Amino acid sequence: MNENRAPSKGNSKEKWLAQMDRLWPAIKGSVALVHKPCIRKNCQACASGQKHPAWILAVVAKGKRTSLYIPESMVSHIKQAIKNGRIIEEKLQQAAIQMVKDHRRQLINPKNPSYKS
């Protein structure tokens, strides 16, 4: 018996990969609309305090927070990728719980993997 494999066919690798494929693209981060001053002298928007709108993608890479400007045309695509990333993260958490439950079930009754405690 291979202890690293889940005994349930419902958690097959193929099923998992199909779910993940439907959730591509997926990223982890956040998007924010900020207002920044520009470098032009006598800019009316900056002088009035309104400044210039810019979209920012914030991510943590190698333990450090970084921000990237993103064009407005990408905002909806990036937001969907973040949503997909959150769904994947939730599915990973659920898979962790299910893996332990399946393993416990296997220990309780190794001859019957569908045994439910």
C-alpha cells in the first residue's frame, strides 16, 4: 500500500488537474487604484490634489512585498486571476483536510478504503 496516495477515486489527479485547468490563469496578490502625482510642473490635476489614477498589483515575492503598475486594460483580467487564485488556495486547504481524513480512514479499516468513521 502506498501511503502517499489518497485511497478515494473521487480525489484523482486527473479530476484535480481538470479543476485547476478551468481556473487558469491564477495568481496571488491584490489590485488597488491609487492616485499618484506626476513629474510635470504646473499640472492642474496634481496642483488640485486630485493627482493621476494608476492601477497597482501588489504581490509578495520571496518574502518581500512589491508593487507593479498595470495598464487599465488588464485590470479585469488580473482581478479574475486573483479570484481564481483564491479558489485554488481554498481547494488546497480542503484537499489537505480530505487527505488526513482519508489516511485516518485507511488506518481504521485498511481493507475497506470507503469505510467512513
